Amino acid sequence: MKKESADEVSNRERGDQEATSGVATATRTKLQQTRTDTYAEWDTEETILAVKAALEERHTVTMIEADEDAPQRFLQVQPDIVFNIAEGLRGPSRESQIPAVLELLGIPYTGSDPITLGICLDKARAKEVLSYYKIPTPAFRVLNTFAELDGAPVEFPCVVKPLHEGSSRGILDSSLVRTRDELERQIKRVLTDYDEPTLVEKFLPGREFTAALLGNGSSLRVLPIIEIRFDQLPAGVNPLYSYEAKWIWDQSDHPIEMYDCPAYIDAELEGHIKETCVRAFHALRCRDWCRIDVRLDEHDTPHILELNPLPGILPNPDDHSAFPMAARAAGFSYSSMLNAVLDAGSLRNGLA
């Protein structure tokens, strides 16, 4: 069998004033700052090197930067397959950019295709697909301008989010609103700070979970489900998996034990969550891996909040990265988890 080469694709902005040695200094670590979430989606150098080391256990690895020079580098290297973790830099289709280039060049890669990545990053488009397939998702509306709120009926409480951000960017503790004044303030904040449409979503009062899915077709499996324990957050905050909850309050040097993995749920609820997530995975045509966020309504019915076909993969267990957490509970090491993703992509591309 031909030895495969797996290219790890990162996305560090070249020449950015807030980057050091090409790696953003304010990225996917437990940040000691609250004023910016600009780099929350990006991978740290620690994560990038951990992925490289994991894949090098079985393959020859060449790292390629997800920048303007990437197409030429792909042509020079001619990899057998690319292990794609590129989040992109700008625009609502940013996660689709590298996969689209790879398809143009005829180079196989892991993970979902450009269409799925673009749809999943646009929360409303993903919810429209889910709704078509009758997969429960909270009721929502999209506001492109503040004026569109005039006279519009809104059911409280609700959550205000940027339309196409990941890693809880733009979702603050204050994003859960219960009055018209709070709603207006949050919509103005999102429109101003993110310069993109605003998603106003019905708040569901039940428990929240996240599920990691690995594989394709008949080999698709749902790893042990994780529950987000909001009762472990600081007193007085909202039961919301906000930016503060994910990146500020929960630090690796003083972690909050707010995750149960596996979740303490009965077999019936576990089966219902898994079935809903598998249906969502197929409806959005995800491939190889995905993390899916789920919340229960007042009747304990699982609803899909969003799909993350490029899930976070922080290597340090103290950082509480959900996909690796679920994988460890399933018996995977960090390395075997990543190689299982690569295997799934290789098999799908006929590179056994």
C-alpha cells in the first residue's frame, strides 16, 4: 500500500500584528482576556503540533499554511490526502475555502465538503435544512438590520447570536434575553461588532448536550454523549454555553467541572439524542466527523442547536475540548482519534 501523506492545514493570518511566529496569540487556549474573540476559532501552535505528531505515528506529514500560497504548495507537495483543520480567515464561506481549492486540484481531504461546511457555519441555513427533514431545532428568525425588528413579534426568553460564527463567538452570558430592551441591546451589539446578520433563537429550558460523531455510512458511530452542567457555572449567570463559560471562566489552571462524560441519562434519552444527531449528520451530508450541540425543550425532546463539522481538538484534557473528551471516554487516545478520522476519510476516498 502506498504510504499516505497527511497535510495539516492551519489558518494563521500572515503578518497580523497580534500574531507571534505566524500563530495567533489569542487562539484556542483558555484566554486571559474578555475584549476580543477574534481568534477563538483558530488552532494554537500546541494543537497544530499535536495533530502533526499524531499523524506522523503512521504517515509522512507536510504542514501547509491555509493562506494565499496554499494552492501552489498543494501542487508542489502532491499529498495523497489532506487532513483539513482550516477554519478560514474571512467571510461566511471561510471554512469552505481550502476544501474548494482541494477539489479544484483533485486532491482528497478529510471532513465535509465545501457546501456542507458553508451551510453549517450559517446557522439559519443549517436550521432550514433540519426543518425540511423534520429534525427538531429551536424556532428562529434572522435580522439583517435593526429596522427589521420593528413590530416583529418575539417570544421570550430567546438567545441572540451572530449568524455565522463558531466556538461561541458573539454568544455572551448577556445573549440570553428576557425583555425587549435586552433584545434590542444584543441585536445592536451583534450587528455592530460582527457586521453580519443576527440570529434570534427561541431559548429551550432543558438540559444541554454535545455529541461527537465519527465515521461514515454503516461505520458511523456516536461517541459517549457529554452533558454541559450549567449548575457548575458561577452563581447568578445564565444557563447558556456562552463565550465566557467556554473560554473565560473555565481555565486549564482552575477548571470548572461542568462536563459529564458520559452523560448521566437513561437509555431512552440517550437513544433519542443519538438518533437525532445521526439524522442531522446525514441531512447536512457531513463526512468523517462532526460535533453536534443538542438542547432539550420543556418536553425533554432533543433539538439540534448547531453542527460543527470542524470540531475543536485541543490536546490537553484540562482544556475540556469536547470531541477529544468524548473520544477518550470511548477508549481512543488523542492520536488514535485523529488517525481514525484520517482512516475514515481515506476509506471514503478509496485510499485504503
